[in-house]
Amino acid sequence: MARKTAPLLPRIARLLTDLGERLKLARLRRRLTTKQVAERAGMSVMTLRSLESAQFAPSPSIPIRCQLC
């Protein structure tokens, strides 16, 4: 059975989008690759790319429970 997750609030989605844009701009200004930044941050390249492109998915290790479900 698939796990149900709560949708992001619009305000939180905007904050995450802004964070991703700032991460990407900072990386490009410093002429770093996604691999370099991911290694320094201790995350995978795919996670960094997801952050920079504003593609959010809840972490499978952190279940989100909906109070109405």
C-alpha cells in the first residue's frame, strides 16, 4: 500500500524554490560542479539537482502523516 503524504503549503514551496535558485546561483558564481557541491554538502548529486530544480519529494526516512487520513 502506498504511503500518503501531505502536500506542501504554498509558502513552504516558495521558500524551497527560492532556496534552490540561490543554491544554483551560488554554485555557478563559484564555477563549481554539482558533483563538487554535493560532495562538500554530504548529499548525492541527484538530491542537489532536485533542490536546484525545485522538485520536492518527502524523504522516505521521514514519514509525513496527515491528520485527516
